[in-house]
Amino acid sequence: MCELLGGTTGKVRTYGSSMKRDIIAQDEADRLKRHQDERGFTAFKFRIGAECGRDQDEWPGRTEEIVPLMRKSFGDETALLVDANSCYSPAKAIEVGRFLEANGISHYEEPCPYWHYDQTKQVTDALDIDVTGGEQDCSLVDWKRMIDEKVVDIVQPDICYLGGMVRTMKVAQMAHEAGIPCTPHAANLSLVTLFTMHLLRAIPNAGKYLEFSIEEEDYYPWQYDLFVKSPFDIIEGNAIVTDAPGWGVEVNPDWLAKSTYKISSLEG
């Protein structure tokens, strides 16, 4: 598929993406280090603040503890990214952003409520760190406004939230014409991550990484055995887009049968 989209097969650098906030700083650092040792990730994203938190942390002091601990736990060769999930007002987001800059964090995702573009732009304009966002946005009109006004430094459309590959490629092209990189959102090991692998091999303004969830059965139990052969082997921190036909996968018929049974049971 990536060739039909205008790209080529090959490697895509990944960042290991944590979805958890209900985890103490040392435990988070330890598990990210384990994933690095096992799969060679050269970048990680972790969570700060509270989701839509109105300037509040998940618990008092968590962000102030986890950020320097992560920087101390990983060498400078490991890129560190954070996601605030719409936590902060502009003033607080800028304060936190300067703290992130001082600790060598390179990517600051969704610092303000995502629907307030004017707030996010204040943060983008005030900081040197890359401010990113867009996973929630599904209107091409809104995307044009976000790109034209340079609301973020890096756009993060989600192929499935946005409505498919063609619409996402339109967003990527608009961003390319504005000189803005595209690092899509891909929160779990379903088709969205597979689609994003192909997209990143086909667009001219692909960002540095593929988002690659590190969450396991306790968080996403349904993602296991989805494919007959997993396309998500990470080799030295890279995912691989192969030359297998189509998307390069076969959906597991047993997984489909179980899912159909669960849906039928719920409807019944």
C-alpha cells in the first residue's frame, strides 16, 4: 500500500508511547528502560499533568518528579517526548514548557484544551520546544485554520479519527506546503498504527517518529492475536513496512469470530 500511496517499503523510527498516568515516576522509568533494552527504542513519550486537568497534576508533584527522573534515566541519545492531554491554561503551559526545555524534552503535545487553538498558539509562540497537536481534529476546515495560523510546530492527525487515508494525506500535504512536519497519532496496536507506518513512508514531511504503544494486556487486551502474523516487530527501535501484498497483514479469523460473538452477546 505504501507504494500505491507514492512511497517505498523500509524502516520507520518509532517512539515507545506510554498511555499511563496512574504510575509512579520510578516505575515508569523502569518499564521504559526495559522496553529500550528489549527493543532498542531511541525515543519515548510519557504523560504529564492530568487529562483535561485545569492546571492540576494527576497527583501533586508528579510532573515535577517524573520529568527530571526520565532525563536522568536515559542518555542524551534518547529523545524524550511528553503529552499533557489538554491539561493547562496558556500561562501554566508556558511555565511547564520552560521546565521541559530545561530538562531536554523535545516534544510537548496538546498542552492546552485542544479545541482552543488560540491558547495553544500562545504556547507555541512562547517556547522553543516543539508544540504538537491535532489528534482530535476531524474537520479539514479546522485543519486549514490550524496550519495557516501555525497553531502547532508539528501536526498529529489520526488516520482513523480523521476519516481515512485520503483525508489524512490532504492534511499532511497542507502541512508540507506550510513547512510543518507530520507525526501522526496512533495510540494502539490496531490498524491505525499499521496505516501510519505506510503513511510515514509515503509523505514528504514525515516527522521523526512513528508513535508505537508500549501498553500490554492490562491496558489493551483486545489487540492480541488480531493478525495472523504481527506486523509490529520492533528491530533496533524501528518498525518495518514490508513488501507483502496490501497492508502486509492478514486479520486473524479466530479474532474476528470472538469479536463477532462478543458483539452479538451484547446486542442480545
